[in-house]
Amino acid sequence: MYSSRSRSAPAPFYETVKQDICKKIADGVWQPHDRIPSEAELVAQYGFSRMTINRALRELTDEGWLVRLQGVGTFVAEPKRPVRAV
């Protein structure tokens, strides 16, 4: 089967940003409830477009890593606790 993407192709830029943010959370650089830099600050830090940064933040929010509050900022989410069966 033909794949349009070769195995050696680099990860998309938004994936690079996602991985870096996840690493900072996992390493304890950013703790739950910490406000992370704004989109504009992340654009300046990574040198990627605002759309790229926005996609990374949106996906991390959908995956439960971040919480975004319009007009307030983006924050590290509380870690999900496993639900125990009773």
C-alpha cells in the first residue's frame, strides 16, 4: 500500500510543540493550574505560525493536558485520576 508520507518524514510542527509542552508538564516545569505562555509568546518562542501553535494547544486541550479559558489563558489541567470500580 502506498503512503504519501515516508517513514523518515519529520513530525508536523504542531506535534513538535505538543511533545515539548507535554515534556514540560511531565518534567514538572509546569504544574497543574499553572498558566502557560500565551499563543503569541509561544509563536515567538517556537517560531511557528499562530495556527500551528493553536492546533497544538487545541489538541492538548482535547487530550486533557490543558484547560483553556477564553480571555484568561491556558492552564495545565489536573491529572486524571483512575476511576476505581466498586
